[in-house]
Amino acid sequence: MNETLVNNQNHRITLADTGQSFECGNDDVLLRSALRNNVAFPYECNVGACGNCKFELIEGEVDAKWPEAPGWTAKDRERRRYLGCQSVPRGDCTIKLRPNPHYAPIHQPKRVTGTFMSRRPVTHDIAEFRFELSDDMWFEPGQYALLTLPGVSGQRAYSMSNIVQGSHAKVLDFQVRRVPDGQGSNALFGTLAAGQQIEIDGPYGMAYLRRNVKRDILCLAGGSGLAPMISIARGVAADPGMQGVKLNFLYGGRTPRDVCGRDMLEVLENFGKHLHFDAAVSHAGDGEQWGGHTGFVHELAESMFGDRLRDMEIYFAGPPAMGQAIQKMLLARNVSFGQVHFDQFY
């Protein structure tokens, strides 16, 4: 372990040319500490892949938690540019970045202890994991948290599938797909035992339900992207102010046995009236019975709604290839990206 990280100390981080500053411990990173202090630090993936949280180090020194992070280039190093999600301060620092009000947290993220309570199968390779928290964690439908899992290097980002209900927020559900050779999913499916405790840090993410927008909603999901979309659908159903909003939920799977989500939506108020579910599979063969749509989920969305997509609030989550195809389709349809919401995961 780096000696600078052994003793927990707080350091003053100053934003050049703004007069704004915040404290960051050497057990935290600049990005998350800034958000904990209500500083609107731009970010996306939060795990070192996208590079959207870069800042320039003017004074001081930082350690990189993951020197091989894909979002950090050799040119960045030369220019003293670092990733906020990977940078731990060695002492007081002055940094240069442009805070953006878009990233101001609705709920300031916190680190809590999560006790693993149960696992429920969703499909042949997706399960829902429930954690009880040591303290309330308020979040918006569609947001995610970072889990520190046993035997896993670094944190893993997973979206919540539940919503905050009542006056307490001490339960988080995560729907996770088991990935071959995936450290995070293998820890959840194989290593974590009931009653075991882990650190959970959240909430994060900008693809949360916009409650003040009353357009009809389209949710597009694939794989474990089911979780944030289910959370958004649950959030709409539970919000009296959104009872007149129509929500269409489209799920894309490779084969019929991959399709999921309908059972979670059928129990919500207004299912079949204001809330509808459809699915598409890209491979309907192999002897499986399938009476639904064949193709990709973005093709299903375009065929169902066409130019009406321009009048909808659109949320999506799933594999990168799916996300790219959806964006390309929406761009071709001249949909304003101000009404399209997704978090970049890699």
C-alpha cells in the first residue's frame, strides 16, 4: 500500500480562478469528494474508462488509483491532466476544471455499509441482489452506486432497480448479469455470503427520472440495463404527479430466454393502460417458441413510434453496442438529445 494512503487525512482542494474549495481525504478521490461537498464536477462512468472527469493539476500532487485506466492517456500525463475518479490527493492541491450545474448532485453521495441479504434469479444469467444499509441513502430512479466487493480490484458500478419508498432509504436492489471472467459479477454470484458486509458509495449518475417533465416516456433496456429502467418505471408509477404520463418499456434480448421485466411491471398501477411492455429478440431460432418481435430493440422502437420519438422523454441502458445503435437511430430521427438520458458504462 502506498505510504501516503495509510494515515487518513483531509486535504484542501482549491478550484483555480473560482475561490471555491472542498476537502478530500486520502481515502477518497477528488471527483466523489467534490460531489459529496456539492461541487458540480463533470463525470460519466466514474470508474476510469470514459475520461469525462479530467482536470488539470496546477499545484500539489495526486496518486492515481488505476494508472492503466483507459480514460487516461500519455498526453494527459504530459499535460498534468488527471481523472477525477482515480485521483487521490497527497496533500493540498489546486486544480483547474469547469464545474457544470448539470452535474450538481440532487442527493450528495455518501459511503455506507451494505449487508448482503438475499439473491433472487431474474433470468438464466441475471439475478437481483438485495443489501440493507447502515444509513439512509436517498437516490432518484435510474441512478447507480459503487460497490467494493471481496477479492475485486477497484469498485464496480451497478444501478439500483428499486426506488426509495416511505421515509427510509435503507434498502438497495441491484440486478446484475453474470459475465464470464467478470470479477464483479463472480464475486456477487459466487463469493458473497448472506450477512457479509461491503462498502457501498452512492448515489451517482445523470440518467435519473426527470419528474418535472410530463412528456410520454420510452425506456429501452438490454441485459442488466433492466435495473435502472425498472427503477424509472417504478418511480413513475409511484409518483402521483406523473399519473397521466404514458410509459412504454421495450426490452431487447438475444434469445427468448433472455427476455425479462414484464412480471415486475405487471404489478404496477396502470399496467396495460398507461404502462406497456414489449420485447424484441435478435435470435429467435434454436427451437425456442417466440411470438414477439424479431430484431434489435432500437429497430422495435423506431417501428413502433417513428417521428413520435421527438415528443418523448427517452431513457436507455444496456450493452455499449445497443446504446450506440439507439443514439444513431435517434440522431437520424432528429430527436433532441436534451430529452435523451443514459449513463456511459464500459
